[in-house]
Amino acid sequence: MDFYLGLMQIIGVHTLLGLSAYCVLLTGQVSLAQAGFFAIGAYVAGMLTVLAQWPLVPALGASAVVAGVMACAVGFPALRVKGLMLVVATIAFGEAVRLFFFNFTYQVQAGNLKLGPHGAEGFRQIRYFPEHGWTTLDVMLFIWAVVALVMAGVWWLDRSRAGAVLRAVGEDELAAQSAGINITAVKVSAMTIGGVIAGIGGGIFAHYTTHIEHLQFGVVLATFAIAYPILGGLSNVFGTLLAVVFVQGFLIEGLRFMGDWRNLLFGGLIVLAMNVRPRGLLDAGAVLALKRLIVPRKDGNGA
Amino acid sequence: MDVLDLIDAVQSVADGVLFGATYALLGIGFTLVFGVMHKINLSYAAASIGAAYASLLIVAGIKAPAILVFLASAAAGGVIGGLVYLVGFKFIPLANPLATLMSTVGLLLLIDEIIVHTTAGVPLNYPALFSDVIVSAGPFNLRGDLMFVFALSCACMVVLLLLLYRTRLGLATRAVSQQPTASQLCGISITRVNVVTFVITGVVGGIAGAMTGAAIGMLSPLLSLPLTVKGLIVTVIGGLGSIPGAIIAGLVVGGLENAFQFFRGVSERDLYIMLLLFAFLIFRPGGMFAMPVGRD
Amino acid sequence: MATVLDLQGLTKHFGGVRAVDGIDLAVARGEIVGLIGPNGSGKSTIVNLICGLLPPTAGRVVFNGADISRLPPHARVTLGIARTFQNIRLFGQLTVWQNLWVAQNSGEQRNQNFLRRWFGGSNGAWEEINRTLEFFDLAHKRDELAANLAFGEQRRLEFARALAAKPVLLLLDEPAAGMNAEEVDQLDSRIRKLRQDGITVVLIEHHVELVMSVADRVAVLNFGQKIAEGTPAFVQADPAVREAYLGSAAVA
């Protein structure tokens, strides 16, 4: 049972990671920086609860703010970098963040233990959950409460004018400018929102995994972050959730059936998926088809 | 800092520049694919290392001389390049850049895993030429193997430039990179140009992988990600789409990398490379030799 | 008569190419001014300069008395300038309705309550959009993706989107391209209706009949320079214009 709860936790946190990339991808910015904001959120939240004895929710709030501010700072120079160069720039940013934490040590003496991030060794003993008597079930429910909230927020954003504006900028910046949209503000805002969501995800990640280190926040995590919305389809937040469930379920459950071959097949599966369904699992067409199945046509004449 | 330190520093930079030739080759591969197809092939560095591994397989049977291993790596690179095009690019509609990006990520993971599976993750020794040769030039010692790496890489670049600028194939490639639709109307087969581009960059990549292995002395699957990042940085600093840019940027990054390591140590070295990239992105986003942008 | 748009010595060089070379043009409120000229004469470049997608090499763009030459494009829309594109640039993956929704960026619309404007549901905006859709005969395609529309419908949507920001000055870049006679007639009456609503129009067109029918004044460009300006009839008779279009042999 604990195993499945653990799986649910990972899926929840990765959904937040995926949603953070989703918001940025809507504006046409392919950002591999989300893992960097995730890492920042993880370390900030961890340090606040462990070193400064903050309660969890304010710590998560702080990690959201710090990650958001960093994302905003990244958002401006990102404007100068077009298209695929942004991919490289954000990879480099993510690596820079990882390297920063690789070198970052801030320890505090607590009894006969030293607590805090310790360079390459990482940040151990983030024991907020055990110390406050949270069971695995409690943690999972908390994570999913946050995920549900964030998903609802992004869903609402998607349906609102803000969502349409984000997508307009992603489609055609020139036309968007000429229609009166301030693309600078839109792109930086999207990056900031993505940073906030990633920061929250990272903060939660640090606490349920209790030990974080720089290697966890590398290029691979960054590519997973954008893989979820791309594989899931950008027309809908549920696509991202579906992709996370599929990927994490495959990678973790797949261990049982395929053993070591699962990683091999994973790469191959992504290649296959992109060839067969380039717009993702839940693209606009699929959503429309699903709608038609679920909602009966109002007009009696059918097509 | 006294004279001895200065000599060491220059020595370090010189070694770095020699090794930087491999970065230049990787940068060329990334930039050429970008120039022709306007897409980034994120699996390129992994494929290059994969080609080097493949060449070791060929050696396993026979006791081949090092030069044959290098050539085998080049050939394997070409084959892998063609396969990458087939599986990651050919069937995905042009209007879906995200899909091709993702497919190359998938290929990166796939190639890495194949390497790990066939070698059980154990680093393998890679042959080098002239590894016992040291050329002394005054107070400096130039490693023979590094010099060979540099020389072979340069030879490869020269051949590539000749191909691009002195052959009809190269002309067709340059035409497609500037105006794909018009090229088709002139009778150039885009598919053929794309395949050839991938095969040629694959060969270049195979040489890059082999030279990396020769310079370090061994191959490890852990090489692919750092090389991908370095290669991309070199490509961007040099200017996306510019081959001379990639060459110069590769040598510069190689030299600077060692300089940073000399002055600040290994753990901070890569951080400074990132800062260099950011400096370029802020002050010169087009890189050293930006591709000219059209009126539209 | 108030001058809405004033181009003063407007110049744009692309390297060695003088796409626009010292253009002076004044457009009065309520006028419909036609801008014609052979291909490559600089018409589209002028539109890009007026709406801010290109910075001028020299000269000024003055709008309602204020120099807007340094303003970014979206700010000019807020001031009241809107344009259509020669090659339609719709937001293909957004619905017809969303295409108009995102374009509501006039000064008045901007001043609405922030939360309501960006995240709100039903508000005054909806009525405006519905009215515009009715006017352009697109109401039945409200929820259709813009990419799935027929070409004629896409052209109308392009036009409608330009109006969504309630502009004072509208720049139409070859709106009649690819239209049949009936569609051109509809376009003609829509442009006249704009004048009734107090909108000033600059019309770039190749379709000579439409320009002659609807424009108050016409300016003729060739090689980035203005070679003639006047009423449609006057311009049609001008020998320099004939030479530009037909070559010097035709004038002789």
C-alpha cells in the first residue's frame, strides 16, 4: 500500500513540474529552466523548515515567492533569445542552478547533528513530516490537495482571456503585438507563474523525499518537465496529468515487468509517440472527440 | 603569481584549446543540422559517443590499429546519423517543432540506455595515438595524443568546409538552409539533402566521439549529457547556423574551460562557462557570427 | 480638419535597399486614403513603420499630434491604431471568438478592472464581440478554430480582429487580395460603414476599382518614394503614375 502511496506522491509532484512547464510552453517559450526553479523551491523550503523551524505552508509560500522572483529575473533576458536558442539558454540556467547547489554549504549545529545543505552531499534530514507525525497517506493527500488547487487555477487561467492571450503570443508574436498585446509582459508573466508552480513542487519534493542533492535537478529532470505537457498535449491541463501518470507509472511499475529494459523502452516510446501523435495524447482533436462522446449534441439534426 | 604558475596556466589553456577541437566538431554538428532544418538534434552528442562505442565493438573482434577504430567510429556515426533522421525527423510534420525536440530527447535517452545496457555501465578504454609522445616547445609540453586529436579534428573541419563550399552537394545544402521551398522548385530533393546532412554530421560526430575518447583515454555513458550541454553552448556562442563560429567557439570554450579550472578548480569551472554563455546571450544573442535574418 | 496621422520624412533602409525614402503624408480624420504602387514600392513597409513593427531609419510618425516613432506596437494599438495583414495572421489554434477576445486592447478596454478583464466571465466585452461577429457574418462560426475557416471567412476575421480594439485609425493591407467581385462589393460597403462610424482608414491595395471607388485621396508610391497624390481621378491621369505601372513606353 505504501508503495502506491509513494507512487501517487511522485505523480503529484511531477504533475506540478509539468504544469509549470505547461504555462510557459503556452507562450511558445521552450524552457528547460523549470528544474532549476524546482531546485530553488526545494532548497528554500527545506532550509526554512529545518533551519528556521517554519511551518510547512508558509515555507512553501516562501519557496514559491523566491522561485517566482528568480523566474521573473530569467524571464526578461529570455525575451532576447529566440526560439531554440532559448532551449540552450535555459539548459545552461538549470545547470548553473545545479552547480550552485553543488557548491552550496550552509550548516547549523543542532545538538550533535549538523543540519543544512552540504555541497555535493546535498541536504539531508529534511524531517518535517516524520517530526510532525504525518503518515504517508497524510502526505499524499496534502500533495494532491495542492495539485488539485494548482490544476484548478491553471484550468481557470486556460479558460479565461488570460489563457487565450498566452496562446495567442505562443502562436504568432507579430500578430499578437499588432493586436495590442504586450508580449513582454505576457511572456515574463508566464515564466513567473511557471516558476511559482515549480517552486511549490520543489518545496513539497524536498519534504517527502527528505534528502535532496544537486544531481536530482539536472538536465534529465528539466526534459521530463517539458516532456509531460508535450506528450500530453498543450490544449488541456489534463493532458499533462495523463502524461505524468503514464510516464511515472511506466517507469516505476514497469520495473516489475520489464526490469532494466524499461529505460530503453522509455526512450523508444517517446520517439514513437512523437512520430505517431506529434500534437500529444490529448490534443485539440482528441478533446473534441471526447467532448462529443460525453456531451450529447444539443441540436437534433446531428452533424 | 610567479612565472612557473603563468607557464602552467598557459600550458593548461593550450591543452584546453587542443581538446576544444572536439567541442568544435560537436558544435559544427549541432549548427549544421540547425542551419538546414531549423531544428536542434539534442541526441547528437550521445550519438557521437555511441558511435565511438560502436567502433570499440568492431575492435573487440580484431586487434585493429587505432586509426582503424577512429574510422570505424566515423562510419558508425554516419549510420547512426541516418537512423536518427529516419526515426526522429522524417515523419514528424515540420509544423511541430516541439515534437521533433521531444523525439530527439527520446533518442538521447534511448542511445544512452543502449550504451549502458551493452557495457553494464562500466567505462571502457579507448585507443589513442601518440599518447607517449611529448613535444617540448620551450617551457611548454604538448601532449602528442592531444595534438593528434587537434590535427585530425582540423582535417575533418577542412574536409567538411570543402564539401560545403566546393561541391554541388554542399551548394544544395546551403540552398536548402536558406530557402527550402525555392530549393525544391529548383529540383533539389529536400529529403535527400536532409539525409545527407544527418549522415555527414553523423560522421563528424563519430570523429568527435572518437577524439573525445582518445583525448580522455576512455569512454563512459556519463559523457553524453555534459557533452550535449557543452556542444550546445559552443553552438550558441558561435552563432546558430555558423560553422566558422562553431569552430572558433569550440576552441575558445576548450581553452577557457581549462583556464577556469586552473584558477578556480573543477567544481566551479562549469559555472563560469555558463556565465560566459549568459554574457553572450545578453550582449550578443546572435552569437559571434549570427545568421542573417530576413525581412520577414 | 484634424490630422490623425502625419508621416514626416519617413525613411527605412534595409542595408543598401531604400524601402521607404522620405515619405510625407498627412491623413485627416474621417478620410479614406488609398496607398497604391507597384510591388516593392514600400507600401507594406510603411504600414509596418506606422504600427511599430519596424523602427524608422529616419523621419517621424505622428499620431494625433504626438510623436509615436519610439512606441512599441502594443502601445500604438492602445492609442488607437490597428492593422490587418496582407498574408493573414490569425491565431489559428484559437476560436473565432477568442481571436477577437484577445484583441480587445483599446485604451478604454485597458482601463477596465484588471481581474475582470483578464479572468472575468461575462461582461460588456461579450456584447461587443457578438456585435462585431454579426457585422462580419461570422456569428455562426463563433467556436470554430480560426485555422478551419474558409479563406474568405479568414479574411473577414482578420478585418474583424483589427476592429476589436476600437481603433481610431485602421490600416488595411491589401484586404481585397483573392476576393471575387461579390466579396469586394461587401468589402467596399464595410469600409464605407467604417467611415460612418468615424474611423479613419488607410487602404493599401492593388485592386484599382476598389481604391477608386472608396478612397477620398490616393497616394502613389514607387521605389519607396511618393510620386503622386490627389483624388483618384487626378492620380489615374497622372503620367508619372502611368509610367510607374506600365512603363515609359505606355506614356509616350
